Amino acid sequence: MQPKEGKMFGVLVVEHQGQRYYLCAFSGIYNGSYHHEGFVPPICDLQHGYFAEEEQRIVALTHQINTTTQEAEKTQLKALRKEKSNALQMWTFHQFRMRNARQETKDLIEIFAEVKSPFSEEEYIDYKEGRTATKPQPKIGIPPGGTGECCAPKLLQYAYLNRYKPLCMVEFWVGPSKLNEMRIEGNFYPSCQHKCYPLLNYMMQGLDVEENPLLARGKEKLKEVRFLYEDEDILVVYKPSGLLSVPNRDLKEESLSAYLLTLNPNYRLMHRLDMDTSGLMLVAKNIAASKSLQDQFLRHEIKKKYVAILDEPLKPQTSTFNSAEQNLKPQTGTISLPLSRNPFDSPRQVVNHRVGKTAITHYVFKGENRVELYPETGRTHQLRIHCAHPEGLGRPIKGDILYGTASDRLYLHAEEIKFSHPRTGEWLTFTEPLF
């Protein structure tokens, strides 16, 4: 039975009494129910009992608010609804008593006691659209709504309750993609950051897990860094795919900027490339050069050319927003799609026509799958989304694990950069073809 909407599914391989089995789960509610044969049950069933009854009372209050004409009564009802909603949320968090491999138990409030959780999506939209003047702030100690209902925690909880030993797990997308999610049916995706990362950090305690391969990869990738040009003011550096431009706050992984600082504390990386994007980067060796290059970036005077190899167009049946006509793109053109970060699932970005910032990319096809990209703006993941999104090229870049399908690498390369030398004013062009 296909889900009525796109859904994350997961499989966990376990061992019990010398035999191996697999467990299946889906995130949240699947086709209107928490319970389906062949899938692990929810950690807490919120469709019945106290939660469902109290939720109906809150719905009734909303109906009263919408029908009353007395402002004083409306204000009083809204305050009561907020009080009941907050109380029900806290009650729910205490019902999710999560286990780990040491057979320890904590509820969500205890697990998230020192965790900074993002504000709600409603607060974020209200701020972006100007309905509230104050920017919402992350909350300490309050789990996001829906925590504990994703695949991974459901699978681990069931395994621990039944004394199964977890061995390996994957999560993948089934069904149509939401327009701003850009998920492809059958592709594997990591657990969400805002709900699952803190929770799994606790639930996996006591498991014998492999070392994060990203930590070792950074050291190896540093060996591929090359200086293409150097004088007393600037460096032009080649960054390989797989190396961070700047340090990641969550991982103690090697980065190009940290490496440059070990060479000279005055070196400053002037822009970024995604970890999986390779190509040319500019480094200022002194304050004057840094200011000159920074001003050129602000005035959009520095020109960059990227080369990408695209996957085949998305199949119409994999998404509710694809069609054969949408995949017919002119050989040259301009993509303008507003982008916004997804504060609820970093590092993913989304197309958001309501609150997104303008992002512009010019493109020229140089073959059936090869395209040159000329960004006019520099938003995070701009080129990747402009290629993958159906309102863009509708064709993910080959190897894009966030918006397309994994391969041996992300086939996006910053091939050329043009700028004015900060001291002489001479117009310089550097090119480094890769594929």
C-alpha cells in the first residue's frame, strides 16, 4: 500500500539468540494510522486515550474562538487554549520514555534538558512575513513537536524493549515529494537534525558503532589541496570534493580555512564552497587584500563559472510536481528561485516563495548532461537546488545526496574565477578544468 503522502521509512537489522532479523518502521502516521501489520508500533499512541481526548477539547476551543463576537471572551479563550496546548505538549514529552543500549531510560524532557531546539515553523513564518517584529529564538530544554515519532527512534526503542541487538539501519523516502523537500523515492537520507540528532545521541549510548568516516576523510582530502597562484597579497587554491571550507560546529573535522591558518594566521578564505563541491577559491594574505576582495564580492564584480554533470530528469511518477513538459528546458537561460534555510533540518535549504531570498543563476548547456552555471547571487546550496528543483532545471546534479541521488562524488566543480587584483587592479582569470 503506497502512502498517500511522501514518507520516510526505515529498516533495522537486529540479532537475537544467534539469528538475524529485520524490523520496519515509518515516520509519524502512515495513511491515517500509527499501526500497520509488519511495522513496529509507535512509542506512544497519540490517536487514543488522554491525548486524543484533550486534543478534541482544544479543537472545540478553537471553534469557540472562531464563532464568538465578543473580544473579551475571545482573548480569554485564546489564553485558555494556549495553556491547555502547552500542558498537553509537556505531558506528551514525559510519555516518551526512551531507552538506550545500556537499558537506561529517560523521557524527552530529560534528554533535551541542555539541548537548543529550533523555534516552531509557525513562529518562523510569522517573523519572516512580518506578523511579529521579534525574531524567534531557539528554546533550551524543550524538544520539537513530533520528537520520537521518526523511524530511527521507533526502531531502536522496539529493539531495546525486546532485547534485540541492533546491527545496522537505513532510512529512505517512499511516495511523492513535497515541493520544498525535493526528496526522491527510493533514496536514502540521514535522520533529521532537530528532532533525531539529540535523541539518537542518547539512544545509541552503549552500542559499538563504527567511527564517523567523515573525520578520517578530511585529513586525506587535505593532501589534495593545491596552490595554483600565489603572490604577496593573494592565493588561488584548489579545494577537493569532500573537504569542508570552514569548520563544522558539530564535527571536529579538518577544513581548508583551519589548514590555511596553520600556514599563516593572517590568511583569510574569502568565500565558501560546499564540502562536496570542488574548485577554485580565493585567499587574502593581508587586511588590504581582504577588504578589496570583500568589496568586489559585495558589488558582484567577482565572476565564477561552475561546471556540473546532471542526472537524468526526475520521473513524473516519483513526485506530485513533475511532468514531462517541465523537464524540457531551453539550452540557455536564467533561474530565479527564492531560497531559505530549513531551520528544522540543517543543512537542507528549501525554495520558499513567501519568505525566501532571491537567488539567481544563469546556465548554458554544453551537452546533454553537462551544464555551465554562472551564479549572480551566492546563497547556500543555490546551484544544487536550482538544478534539482522542478521550477529550475528539474535535474539534480549527479551525486547530490541531499537533493538527488548518491554517486562517487558530487559532480559540481568551480572551474573558473575572475577578479581584479587587490593591489594592481589587473583583471585576472584562473581556470582549472576537472570534468
